[in-house]
Amino acid sequence: MHPARAILKGLRVTTGPSSQAIQLTCPSCRASLRASVVTIVDAQHPELKARLIAGQLNLAMCPNCGMAIMISAPLFYHDAAKQLALVHIPQQLNTRQEEQERFIGDATSLIMRTLPPNAPRGYLLAPRRFLTLNSLIDAVLEADGVSRETIEAQRQRVDLIGRLAEAAERGDDALAALVNQRRSEINDEFFATLDTFIAASRQVGRNDSAQLLLALRHRLAELIGFTGTGDETLSEMPDVATTEAVERLIAASDDDLEGVIAELRPVIDYSFFEEWTSRIEQAEQAGDHATAERLTARRSVILETVERMDREAQALFDAGANLLRAALDAAAPERVLRERSDQINEAFMLVLQSNLAAAERSGQVQLAERLRAIEHLATSIVEESLSPEDRFISQLLQAETPQSAAQLLRQNPAMITPAFVKHLNELADQMDQNGRKPAGDRLRQLAREASVMLF
């Protein structure tokens, strides 16, 4: 089954900026990767609307070869203020009519529940359907007052950006040849569009795309002599974090490597692997083949480790989502939580808190109340299974401020023992190994404050 088609089978629709994870195989290098897919775009979330219009929605980047992959997925666009309900289901998904109708019905039902009681709903009963995503985007822009001529001109500029990016990948000669052919189109409006794409990529956290587009911008400016500097925010992004991550992982011993990878996972992205590959090329150019081979081997280990960690993390989050659904569907959620108490972990609590925040943002009062009740039950069940020492540590970590935690320590002198301080430091080491350095630092601070109380 097409990976995105599976979304129609078990839809978890949301009008917030949440997404669903699917497994993909890169069509270029055949590497396996996980990608996020958004199936509902609501105009009340402008960041999603901007990604849709900019062509950045449901776009994945292969961490192995860097190929951009556009994911075919069903999409429901909603704008209550303009009474717009638009649907696009890609033909290549080969979905049956009943699957399409269920997707539309589920999405419509969810959106209706988020609307104020007296808001119009009739337009949701007959959403407009579009054969192509571009035609849906045109309808969105036209509703915003953008003329069809402007839309077509913008589309041509976007198409040119794509062609120039492809030419740049083939080399300077290919890029220069295309620039000479299309020089008249590479004007102020073109650069304004390109700058918008760069800013949009950064806004949604796609720094890899932003860097590639920024490099293209600089090369085009050189080729045609463009002097406009654009927005100051388009200056080179600081790459200190990426460089430090590369240096630390180069220097890490084999025994410490996995712990360092876990700590640095948030910055191990396309830019990271791009810089790592640059180090390999530099070593080869310098004739240091031993270093190049060592860096190549370590890059493979890092990539394999990151993919494994991501799979394990996704499995935990999927299990957390399943447990939350079971608790919400149950007449007695406490019984479900107690029977599956071994699944009440950090991933479950993060899933729960994310859904609670989404329910509160969309005004689903009853759902928010049920989720808060489940959160209270889950916390109580976990604390029941803790030792008095671990329960006390949990209370310290839940303190709103470091001062509150310090006060709690002073109020419980009987808990402060050398073994307690040792346990805090051991937990801090575990947090570091699991990539949770802020929590590890806080535990060490608590250990230092507790050790002072021993004397």
C-alpha cells in the first residue's frame, strides 16, 4: 500500500499544527526514513497555510542523500472566516470512494466540533474537491484576493526556482547556462519570491532547505550582478551548533559515541551530515586517506544509530498514542491505565500533554477536562509505584522554580543522605546518556545543594 494512503485507513485528524508519521523509502538512494504528513490545514494556523502555499507542506528530506521528497497525501483545507472547505485527494493514491468519503467525513466532523456553537456549518457539508493540489492552492489565493494573473506569475517564479536548484546540483556550468536562458525572469520579484521561500523554510524548522536556497541565492546574485541584499534575516545562519556537534562526535570514543549522539540528536540533521561530508572531502584532498576512511565509517555508525533511536522513539510515541486512545474510549480509564501502567512513560505523558494543549487551543472544553483527568490519574499511578526516594525526586523535578526545589530540600532533611546524593548523580548521568542534558544538569544542581546539607 502507498505509505500516504495508509493515512486514509487510520486517520488521526487534527486542526492544529500536529502531523502524522509515516515510513518512506527514498526513491534516489533507497534509504529508509520517517516523515511527517499533515492532512488538515486550517487558516487559523497561518504557519501551515504558509507552508501549503510555499510548496513546503508534506515535503521530506532524505538524511542520507539529501533528496527532497514530495509526499502525496490527502488534504482538507478549512477557513471559517471565508467559509472555505476544500479537499484534494491525489489520484496516485488509488483510493476507493468509501475511503475518500470517510476521510472527508472524519475531517469535517472534527472541524465542526471546533467551531463556536453559532458559527455557520452548511459549507462544510459540501466541500469543493480539486483534482490537483495547485488548483486547491489557487482557490485559497483567490479567496485571499490574489488575481489569477498574479498566481500564474508566481507559479512561474516558483517553477524557475526549482529548475535553478536542480541545475545548481549538476554544477556551475549547468546553472550558468540556465541563468543565461532565463536572465530576464531573474529580477527583483524573483529574488523576493526566493527570499520568501528561505524565510518560510526557516520558520518551519527546515534549515537544510533554507541553507540550500540561500546558497543558490548568493550564486545567482553573483552570476547576474544582483545587488539587492534583501531582508537582514537572510544573512548566513550561525552554524556554531552544527560545527560543535561535528567536532564532539569526531572526538568521541567508541564507548561514549552513542551517549553523545543521543545528547546531540536535535542538531544531527541535513546540515550536520553536509558538514561531516565536507570534512571527509577535505581529508581526501589533503591526502589523509586514513582520516577520510575513519570519518566515513563513523558517519555510517552515526546514521544507523540515529535511525535506530528515531525508530525506538517513534515506537514509544505510537504506544503512548494507543494507550491514550484506549483511556479516552474506556468507560473506566483508570482501569485501562492500571492494567497498562508499564506504558505510562515520558512518551505517553508528552502525547497526552500535546493533545491537551491542542484541545485547549481549539476550545474543546469537555475533551480537555477528560485529558486533564487522565493526566492526574496517570501521575498518581506512577507515583504509587515509586519508592519514597524516587517520589521525592519527582516532586523536586516538578517544582516550578529552582528556589522552590531548594526549599523542598530544606523542608525534608531526613531524606538527605549520602545515598540520596549518589542516586541523584546517577540519575543525572542516565539523563545525559538519553540525550536529556537539561534534566541531567538540574539533577546535578539538586545533588550539589543536597550535598551541602550533609555538612
